[in-house]
Amino acid sequence: MSCSLGDTVVRNWRVKSFVAALLGAVAVVPAFAADMAMPKKAPVIAPAPVARWAGFYIGVHAGYGWGDPDAVVDPSSAPLPTGTITAFAPGSSFTLSNRPKGWLGGLQLGYNWQFDRLVAGIEADASFAGLKDTADGSFINTYNLNGDATRTVGTASLETKVDALGTLRGRLGYAIAPTLLPYATGGLAWGYVKNTVTVSGGHYDIGGGLPGTLIGSFSNSSTSSDWLLGYSVGGGFDWAIDPRWSLRAEYLYINLSGKTHTSVVPGIASTSTAIDMSIARVALNYKFAP
């Protein structure tokens, strides 16, 4: 009887131990299963969208420009005093070249077509300009007037103004970044160029020595104004600051085929309104379709 009781106690203890071990194993399985779960995939980051450049746009610009027209001075044709002229020795001819420079500003209007990152477009612009410069030079003609030693001391000046200019150009660019568009451009150019030449001076009797006695003076001027055509090439960068607005930095070289004016005033052989200009400017554009 005692043996049967002991066997029963032992069996009960073994059953309880087995149940406890089984419950512990059941509790461990979910944690182990969680540890064995597949790792999560890293989120896919979509590439930043390329700005949409297609469509009409309008904007304003401002910049700085400089150029180089000229005038040929011929002292032999400068005014002389009335009387008998002998032993005439004119000064050497020379060219006046100035560098008109100054600020400009205006409007531009354009349209772009976009093919993925490639952008092609056309643009027209017009600027009011304040490019201006004056060049001066002097000359001396010597001769005998009615048998007396005489000389003419003169000054020639060329003043050039560029009051307006504009272009009609094609553009081709490639968006190297989501909002950055470098481009090249080229096409027609026009401008309004005005030259004013002045020749003035005095006639001096130098029989008694230099500087001589003033016996007469003169001053003549003439202005020629031309609307000119030519070409323009250049390049720049557009930067989209939001879907509608963009900033621009641009350089343009403009060559205007001018007109040559001869015998404009005594002392000036010719003037030319032809001009080469360099334009550096910034712009702000608004695109109508985002």
C-alpha cells in the first residue's frame, strides 16, 4: 500500500513537471517566431520630379552692357579761315573709338517645349538702354595765310548712345537638376544707335611765336541715328524657385551691322553706327501653366 502511494506521488510530480515544461515551450514559441520574421524592406524613395518648363512665360530683366563704335577724323577737311592758303600741312588722320556702356532693362516673352529633360523654346525681348560714351581727339593743321604763318588747333569728339535694343532668339537647354536648366541661345538682334560728332577749334597767327593770336574759331556738329539689325548668341541658367516662378542669369553677345555716314561735318571723314555689344543680365519669369 505504501509503495502504491509513493508511485502515485512520483507519477503526479512527473506529470506536473511535463505540463510546466510544455507551457514554457509554448510561451517561448511566439517570441522565437517574431525573431525569425522576415526583415522589413527599406522604403523606396522616388526621384525628385523634373521641373515642368513647357508653356508660355513672361518676365522682366535688368543688366549691364558695353560696345565699340567709331569715327574717322580727317584734319585735312577741317574748316580753314578765309584768305589765300599756301604750304598747307594737315595733321594725320585718326580714328575715334569709344566704349558706350551702361544699364538696361525691359521685358521678355517666350514659349518652351519640353521632351523629358530636353527643353527647346523661342523668346523675344526688348530693353530700354542707357549705354553712352564720348571719345575725344585733337589735331593741328599748319599753313600760310596771306603769307603769314598760321595754324588751326582743333578737337574732334564722338558721342554714342544706345537707347533701345532687343532680340528674337531660339533656346535649347537640358535640365541637369530637377530645377536647374542651363541653355544656349541665338538669333536675330536689333538696336537703336545714335552718333553725334563735333569738330571745333580756332585759327591762330603764329608769326609772333606760339601759342599765337586767335584770328577765328569754328564749331560744327551732326547726329546720325539708325535702327540696326544683326545677330545675337549667348547662354545662361534658369532656376525654378516654384512651379510658376524662375530666376535667370544670362550673357548675350550682340553684333549690329551699322551704317556708314560720310562727310557729316568738316573734319570728319566718316562715322559708323556698327556696334558690338556684350550684355550681362538677370531676369525673373512667370510661367502661365504650372
